[in-house]
Amino acid sequence: MTAALLVSPAWPATAAAAELTIRVDNVLPAGGIIRLGLYDAARYPDDNSKPVASADVTAVAGETVITLHGIPPGTYAIQTFQDVNANDKMDTSWVGLPLEPFGFSQDAKPFLSKPSFDEVKFTLAAGENSQVIHLQNSVKDSPANKARDSIRARQRK
Amino acid sequence: MYRAISNHRYSRNILVSVLAVFSAGCGTAFAADDGILSPDWHLTGTLGVTNTNGSYGTPNNTNVLLGLSTISLSNDSFKFSAGLPYMRISGRGLLVFDASGNPIVINRRANGPTDVRTGWGDLNLSASYTIPPAALADFQIRITGITKLPTAPARRRLNTGEADFGMSVDVSRSFGDWTPFVTVGYLNRGQPAGFTFYDTSSVSIGTSYVLNQNLVVVASYDYDSPDAPQVTGAHELMGSLSWIRNDRMTLTGYVTTGLSSGSPDYGIGFLVSYGLN
């Protein structure tokens, strides 16, 4: 099941504008909103920068599809997360670890901090483009973790 | 929307923050400030029974039957557990247990009649902190501190009468349905008068495999260095099957087999974990 949204950026579309369709996979059935931002190299490192384009879409379990229109061709990065409780922010633990599913373009995986722009960048050409992002879930309650938590109670280690 | 993304992007300061966790101490996890704590704490009770049998490096067999009872409080990062076993030790070797649940032979040459001792064992406490895979390129790290407090009555001869302290680090990473793990630990053992015990190190190497969303198998090789002059190190294989019945209940059965004289010949056990809230 998918959901789609067409979003346009703030500036007028040019003749050579690009269209970008993003498939966000691994969306939890918990619901909420998929929040997505498209950034260029200058804006990506700045945590307070405004994205080139953005979208907020009702999360649909499994896959949510978002389409951005009228974007100038170039090199960009995507950050997205599933705002499960729709509180307009990505919830984090007290040490700053994400408590809601998140994702980056190129499916880059963070290591103590978010990936660099070089790890997440992709080229947007004039015309139709597509990207697939698999949300990464920081929740520990995987079946494997539950099984190991259980076996730890056997009074060893 | 962009503000939501911008203001809560992946933190650049996780490493510093993780270090701050330990400097602040685990007790701060119970602070009432909603901005500090994850609000999602879970209370879980675990009951189980396990039976092991072996010579443990002595001339005679010893049979150990444990009734396990553990209560745990956990959130996305922390887990605090308290466990109290009910023990029945039957054999000629005088056997007690350390904070990791490992048997300690404290009288190898006991040749009297079979000795049966029963009663509640020592209180085991543990606190662990888990760095989730989302922070470490899919590696999950769990750091655990454990202690065994000598709460069992001395007349029962079920314990050393001293407190043990230890810690372990567990590293795992998922590759699809497989999640290999390595756990290393160190235990500082209390020294009762008149006995010589060693501090021990331990290594556990294994993997879990998710058969489906409800069934998980775990297999591991476990090693513990000798804990007393009379015994050798314990080499052991463990296999378990967990049935995750629902979000609240997990049932686990397991078997062990010893590969050295310092470990039991075999063991078998069953555990039920149930979410209380």
C-alpha cells in the first residue's frame, strides 16, 4: 500500500526543472507523518537550515511515496523520519539517539553522527528522477533482542 | 516541516553524550524530568527453572536445580534487573555460585554422603545500557554491570558469603535474520576468609537466527576462566529456542553441554518472560 503527495518548492519552476519521486520503505504500522527534507551541499550540514524542498505526508505502513516537483537540477541529499506521534519533531533519547524511524538518501547509515553530505548525495537531472529510502529503526524490540534478553535470565553473564 | 527536520536532525554529539551517561551514573535514568527520560519504561517479570548436572572437576556428580525469578525495568536505553534464585544443590562437592551464575567448587575432596542444600540464593542485581544499532552503523553495544549481594543465609551453604562485582560488554550486528554477537566480561569475586578464588574473565561467541517473527534460535560457545585453584576453565555450548508469543510474553527453552571438566556435563532450562505493564 502506498500514499503519494505532490509537492512544489517555493520558487517558480524552470523549463529544465526536475521531478523527484521518493519511495520511503520500512514505514512502521504505528502511523504518524513522514517528514522529508531535500538539501543541497550548502544547507545539509547546518541543522537550522531551510531545505530546498520539503514534504509532510501521512505515513502508510510499508511504503509511502512522495513526489517533489520543479526542483533545479543539481546535487542533493534527503533526510526523512517517521513522526510516529505527530509531535512535529524527531523524538530522541536523553543522549540524542533517535527514537523514531529515520532515513537518508543512499540509505546511508549514521555512525555516532549523521552521515556526511558525500555519503548521502545524489544527482538530480532534468526530468523524472527517483530515490528509494529504507527507514532505519532504532527500536530495540526486535525478535532477536527479545530472545537474547530472555536467555540472559538463565543466570549467566 | 523544515523546522521539524532541522531542529531534530541526527545529533552530532552522540559520542559525547554517551560518555556523559556514564559520568552521570545510571541513577539519573530515574530523574523525573520528561525532557531527560524516555517516558516508555517497561516492567518485565521472568520465571524459570534450570537443571544442570556434572562433576565440575570433582570426583563426584553434583546436580543443581535452580528456580529463577527476575524482575526488570527497562526503556529504550537502560535495563535494571533484580533476580533471586531458589536453589537445590545435591552432591558431594561443595558448590556455590558467583554473580554470573557460574558454579564454584570450594571443596574438591568432599567425600562424605550426598549433601542436599536448598534455599534462596544471593540477590543478583544488574544495570545495562544499550547503544542501539541506529547510532553505530548497525552495531549494537550493550554494557552491563552486575553484582551479587550475599543475601543467602550462611547456614544454607549456598553462597560464598561475599559480594561479587563485574561488568560485560556485548557487541552484536544484524545481517538479515542472523545476528552474531560477542560478549566479554570480567568478574571481581569476593574473597571469604580461608579460601582462594580467582577473578574471572568470560567470553561468549554466538549468533541468533530469526526463523520467523515469533521463533528465534540462539547458539553460543561460552568460556569462563577458572574461578578457583581446584578447577579448570569452563567451556560450554548453549542452544535455545524462543517463542515470542506476543508483545508481552516470551517462552524460551535451552540446553547446554559442557566441553571441559570445569563445566556441567549438561543443562536444561525453561524461562517465561511476561511484560507487566
